[in-house]
Amino acid sequence: MINLEKIKEQEIDLDKVYDYAKFPDKVSGCCDNCNSACFKSSVKAGVFLRECRECGMKKSI
């Protein structure tokens, strides 16, 4: 049996920056890929970027 949850997790491209408005968190304050709550944040050109410390997934907030 194919687990659809695992397929959706595998589709996350860690090199891409996701837009929070289009892809909000599955669990508020946690990474969609690894479920970690540890992030490093930066601001460049008025864009707030949140990067997971565990897996490196990025979202612009």
C-alpha cells in the first residue's frame, strides 16, 4: 500500500524557497519536511526568510 503522506513529503524540494502564503505550515511553527521547530531567520531586500536548522527547507514569510 502506498502511503500518500510519504509521497507528499518526498516532493519537497529543499533547494526551492516556498511562499508561506501559498504553502502555510502543516503544523504551526514546525517544518513541513522534518517537523522540527528550530529555524534560523534572515531578512534581505524586505523579505523575511525562515530556514529549518535540521533539513534546510526555506519559506519566505
